[in-house]
Amino acid sequence: MNDFNRKVEDASTRVSQTINDAAQRLEKEIPEFIKYLNDEVVPAVRTQSTKALRTASQKLAEFADYMEKHQPPK
């Protein structure tokens, strides 16, 4: 039974160490990830969103013109 308890404790220690290592790595990498999001992703999304809104606006204006030209007779 002592052998089993020792194996469980060893496994628990390894799991705890693995979790601790992962947490430390995340603490180091999260600021870099946030910087990447702010410096690269956010500007790209804004640029693409602006282009998409301008295209949608143009298409809606064209559709409104089309609807005005093709109104059914009253």
C-alpha cells in the first residue's frame, strides 16, 4: 500500500509541477499576445471593417437607386 501511496504522490507532484510550469509560461506570454492583438489584429480588423462598411454602403445606395427606378405602377 505504501508503494501505491508513493506513486500517487509522485504523480500528483508531477501534475502540480506541469500546471505550475504552464501557468508561469502563460504569465510570460500573455502580455506578448495582448501586444500582438493590439498592434496587429485590431488595426487589421478596423481596416477591413471600414472597407466592408464602405462597400456595403455603396451596394445599398445602388440597390436604393435600382428600387426607385423599378417601382411598380400605382
